[in-house]
Amino acid sequence: MAVKPDYPAARKSNKQAPHPPGILVSDHYREPYGYKCHRPEGTKDWLIMYTLSGQGRIRNGNGGYLECMPGSVTLLSPGTPQEYFTTEDMVWEKMWAHFIPRITWIDWMPSSNTDGPLYQINIADKSTRASIESAFRRVLSYRLDPFALLRDELTLNALEEIILLLSGLQSDKKTLDPRIREVLNILVEQYTEYHPIKELAHKVCLSPSRLSHLFKEQVGDSIIETLMKYRLRQA
């Protein structure tokens, strides 16, 4: 069972500082039937998988499963239980990455388009599939090159290309609440300053509890976690 609790992606200790934006771990797997992964509490990062050949199955959180077929992209948000495996009598070939998105990606990140918490799209267009595969291979190539200058930036740029391609395929794109966008702008522009939630809420005409709930719902992290990640990124 590929639980791999030593992955940075699987660490959930509250004492550990949040990871800055970046790719925590990525790889190219070609696994026969018998391969499976089960993380009941999910991880604190996003997981993206692109199926090259064969077939896998992933639980969608509603008692059902989604099929991972050649050309399908599956995206799991933080905290989503993870249970997936190679379909019987098949070999599942996929590329995948655990990652923390940049703040600027928030408007592009796909939201669930299934009956459960997962996002999945089966890409039929050969050109788009080739573009996603090429970008994914660059993610893996940069990650494995210890001598590449600005390696982390290069891997993030390649992953950003994938996210943009997926965003362009969405017919119903997620729109960020303008009040949350204003708070994000404040955090980005004034990341060295102290920002009490009460003061931020006053600036956007929301109660502190409503701001906290709405921010977490739309961004995926709390205001404090988002600010810490951006500070770490700048450092």
C-alpha cells in the first residue's frame, strides 16, 4: 500500500510551519494491479494526477468511484480523503505531483465538477493532451536536475502551465469573491505587517467569523496560513 507517510505531502503536524508555494514531491508511475494508496485524512496540499495509459480508479468521497483513463486529469484539494488503485488486470501509468499553489493561481484552480469533492476532466483534444504531458514531463525533469538554476521556479512555471490549460477548459470558472480578493491583495502587498482578522473584516465590511469562513472556503487555507506561506515564499 503506497501510503508513504514520510512524504512532505503527508505530514500533518500542527507544529510544522506551512510549506511555501511549490511542488513537494512528483513522479512518474507505471503500476500493475495491486498498487493502491489510502490516506483517510488526505494531505495539506493539492494532488494532481494525469493518466498516460492503462486505467486506475479513485474514490470520489460519495461512495462511488471515478475511472482514471488515458488523457484524464484528476485534482484533489487539501483535506480530501485519498483512496485510489490500479484497476484489475490493468497497468496504470500516470504522472503526478503534490503541490502548494501560488496565491495568484486561486482564480484558476478548478473546483469540483463531480458528485464528490474531486475535479476530473477527460481530455479528448490531442493537442491539449500533448501540451499537458509535455508540461508534466518538464515538472519531473526540473525536479530531478539538482544543478538546474532556479529549479523550483522552473517546476512551478511548468505546473502553472498545466493549471492554466485546465482553467481554459472549464465552462464554469470559479469566481473569487471581491472581498476575499481585496484581503488577498492586502496580504500580498503588505506581507511583512501584522493583520488582525478584526481589522481585515472591517475593511471589507464583514464580521470576523464570516470573513474567516469565506476566506477558508474560497482559498483553501486560513488567513494566517496564507500569510505565513507568502512570507516563507518571499524569504
